Amino acid sequence: MGPGALRGKDQEPMKTIWKQSLLAAMSLVVPLSESLAGTADFTVQYQNYNAAGPNDDIIEAGIQVRNNTSAAIPLSNIVVRYWLTKNGASTVAPACWWWNAPDCSAISLTTGSASASGADQYVEIRFTSAAGSLAAGATTAPIDLGVTFGGAAVNETDDYSYGNQTAPTDWSRITVHDAGSAPTGGLRGGTLPTGGTTPPPTDPPPSNLAEFFDDFTYSGTGDAAFTNLWNVRTYAGGPGVSGATWSASNISMVTEGSDRLMRLRASTNGTAAGTTHSEVLTQAQKFRFGTYATRMRFRDTPLSGTRVFADKYVETFFALTPYSSPSYSEQDYEYLPNGGWGQGNTPTMFITSFDKNKTASTSARLGYSHDGWHTLVLHVRPTGNVYHIDGVERANHSSQFSPLINQFLDFQMWFIELGPSGGARTYFEDVDWVYFAKDAYLDTNTVNSKVSSLRSASVPRKDTVP
């Protein structure tokens, strides 16, 4: 448990193939200091040069940009972004394969990560000064953008920017932005992908869906119904600060309005002897392929005491096998409100899949606060693991990280490092419910509907997973 060997999210190396380029019509040029700043300044026209192969290892898009303003604009003032999903591919390599005048040497290409419906990556087309200016009302010649995936086949039809038209068509799903803007900033044309729920999987759940659900309506951890499903850890050992205690008293049931929640706490006074962790995991090791989901409240501020940023602690939901197993696997959401693992004091969500052979792991790092309620939905398939937060895909890990055997469901809170000794401080996380659907891959809306139906039927818990 931890970040392991992180796979970086830095941009992939640029790959440019030289051919031909652009129509650059010259007219009155708008000074660089002047901003036109209209969200309809440009229209992209798009045709799919590879419409017959939507499931192969290449994207080939013909992209033209029209200037809708009344003044010429240097192309170096704008960038064009094509939004896609890499479907677990480890390589995203863009190339300019054709452009008319001057040529592809007036273009540079980069890639970046995204977190939106139909997009976990974008390819950005940038123009050098050699591309010249685009006159009012003029349209560039087609740019032949190619994207390859290291030989891996991908499904283009789930890409936000995908279309199957074979003639140039106005297309709002390829966007134009001010040069140098953030991925979703400086919009000058097109419609950005949303952060809403990703499209539902194409395979419907079976009619006899095997489900595990718990609404945590117990009187306490001594409730017989709780102990029938869950185990509270009290034994010593990792992860976390050596010498700390795993305390059963750190797990409680609390009432908030009409809702009942499970609360996990971790506390410290800055010494190992004064530090306590918490862990709750299922009694049964029977969860493998399917949908894992929970609604959790991550907290940046302490339940009591003063927040000490040198206290590096972890709020988690994950699935795992015993670490000693030769078939060890683990899929983690790990939130570090005070930073840690090389992130300074920046609150960071680590999303990590650990390798079944304990030799590698892969991780996404979301470096911003997740304080508050979030719905986590994880699809674990034989083909890999796909992680969502509030309906947005946040990480996609390959089949190397698919579990070989059944796993436990687990919640934890523990310290990586301790701040200075002194006053006691207690940190916490809350769990509203947890849900699992065996061999079915449900989107966030469907999971929420399933949970609402169970609650409406006054079903506090359900377990039909064999």
C-alpha cells in the first residue's frame, strides 16, 4: 500500500512526420496584445480518414480551422485540441502526416491528460510563426493528424472528438483555445467535453446480478450483523508508522440527519506510541471482476485538534488480496489531505493498481483537494482496471494489474509520517455505503440508482455474491 513505482503522467514524446501543410491567407493582423476572446471565433471542420477502422491502432483525422472573426489572426495565437480515450494503451504518439503550405514543420504536437466524459487524453496542435496568419473568414487546408498507440488496438468510438464522417463537416467536439491556455481554458471555438458521467458500458448487467451492499445502519461495530460481514483490525504491522496501534475504537457508527455512516479515525500526538490507525475489511475474500463502488467523505481538516501539515496520513478505499499471496493484487483510491509521497503539502489523490507479482505498479496523481463527499466507481475486468470519481474516469490500468484471485474490500486510515510531538489531533473519513456487482460493469448513474432502489426498499444490506 503506497504509491509504489509510479507511472508518470507527463506528456508523451512528440513524434512528427514531415510532409505538407497549410493555406495561410494574409490580411490585417491583430496585434498579439489584442484579445478577440470570443468562444465562437473559430470553427473546426473534421473528416475521418480512417472511418473504416474504428477499432484499430490508429486515429487519422483531417482537421481544418475557419476564422469567423473580421480580422486576420496569427495561427501561433491558437491551439487545437482533439479529445480521446487511450483505452489502457501505454503510448499516445501524435504525428502531422500532411499539410499543404508551408508544411508540417510549422506545427508541433503534444499530448496531455484529461478527466472528462469521453476523454482521458488530448492531442494539441500548436502552430509556429511560420504558419502565418489566417484571414477573416478563411479556412486552413486540411491538417492530417495521426495518433498511434504503440501497436495497441483502441476503441475510437468512445472518444469525445470521434466522428465517422468522410467529408469535411463543422465539428464542435474538436476545440480551439488561446495558445498557452490550460487544457480547458481560453476557449475560442467548439464545445468542451464535460466532467459528467462517462457513457455506460455496452454490456448490460445480467438479470440475476450478484450483489454486495451495505448501508452501515448498525448500532455499532459490536452489532452481530456487522461482525458477520466485516472484520476490524487490531493486530500490529504495516502499513504506516512503526509502533502505532490499529485500534478497534477508531471505528464507529455516527448519525447525520436521517443517515447512518461508518466513521474511521486516525490520531496522533506526534509520537509512534501516541498514534492509532484504523482498518475495516470484509470477512469474505470473494470479490474479483465487476463493479466496486462506495460513497465516501474525505476530510482535509481534523475531527479534533489542530491540523498539522507534517502529519502525512492516508484516507482509503481499496480491494486487495493478502500481501503474502503469490497472486497478490490491489486496486487503491488513496487520498493524502496533507500531501506526502513526494507531493509536499499538496492534497493528492493517488489511484494505484498493484501488480500481481509485486514487481510494478501504476498510479494517477490528482493534486488537488477532495474534501467532501465523492462517489468512487471502479471497474475491474480481465482487460484491466478503470477508476472513476463522481462519474469521471480518472485512471485506466492495463490487464497486467487485473487480479488473479478473489479479493477483500477494505477501508483504512493510517499515517505515513508524523509531525512534531505535542497536542493530540484526530483525522477522519466517513463511509455512507459500499456496493459490488459481480461480473457487471455499471456506470455511476446506474450504481446510484441501484443503491437508491435498495434504500427505498428498506434493504440495509445485501449479499448474494457467491
